[in-house]
Amino acid sequence: MKLREIAYSRSGDKGDVSNICVFAYEESHWETIRREVTAERVREVFGELVKGEITRYELPGTSGLNFVMTQALDGGVSRSLRTDPHGKSYQSLILDMEIPPTA
């Protein structure tokens, strides 16, 4: 199943750094998200879009994860020639991740 079935996301940017948060719709899905949405899996999804590090932070009080990705916006808003220099579409891309169905 797609991550979007059990979670929603938000994204932001600062320079060449993209920040994406993934939150469970229901607390019962938190452990699945925590287990399946790793920095390594996020790297697979984003591929060459992210050239730097991907750091994952857990936000258990909100049933969420925060990913900080460096060198992720081709230089940032004022330098990038990408059609999405803020990386707002990244929040949709992460939700396209395949995860095992929940019980």
C-alpha cells in the first residue's frame, strides 16, 4: 500500500535544505510508519534529487517523523532552475512510498 493511505505530510525549505514531516492519521499506524519510513527508504524514493545527508527525527508526541535533507533543492530558491525550487512537491513524493499493508 502507499504511505498516503495512513499518513499525511508537510514540507518546508531553507536554502538548499528540505524539511519533510510525515504524520500518522491514526495513532495506531505510528509504529508502522516508524518502522517502515527510514532514512534509507527515503533516500531510495528521492534518489538523485537529494545529494546530501538525510537525517530522521522521531516526533512520538505527534505520531510523526521529520526528515531533514541537505543539498536537496539544487542550490535553493534563488539559485535553482528546478520548476519546484521550494521542494513543495516533495511532500507528495514521500507519500508515494510503498509500505507493507497494516493489520
